Amino acid sequence: MEQKPLIETNPYLRDPEKFRKALITSVASSTAIETGTSVASIVRMLEEGAKTGSLTKPQYSSSLPHK
């Protein structure tokens, strides 16, 4: 039996709004555990960042050695 990709079967991944909300919640809760910051404040920062546009970083940081 061939399995469908998760993006086709998970309703949160099919709906862009639900996907974004779930992604922000996941990143915020994980970051809160690591930093001790509240989930709500991280969610606020992520949502504000989404309104101003996406942040992009170069693939390699100039301070890290290249492999």
C-alpha cells in the first residue's frame, strides 16, 4: 500500500493558515524551553516579524568556518 505524503493527509499542512499557526506555536514552545522566555512573548515576536517580512540569512555565516 502506497502512503500519501504527510502534506496531503495532514489538515494543518494543507491549510496555509493552520500550518503557519502550528509552526509558530511549535517554534515558540521549543524556544521557550531553551531560553526560559514565555511562549506568548515569542509568539508575539514571530507574528510581528511575519508582518514586516521574512528574514533571510546567508547560507554560511562569515564568523563560522566553511566546510
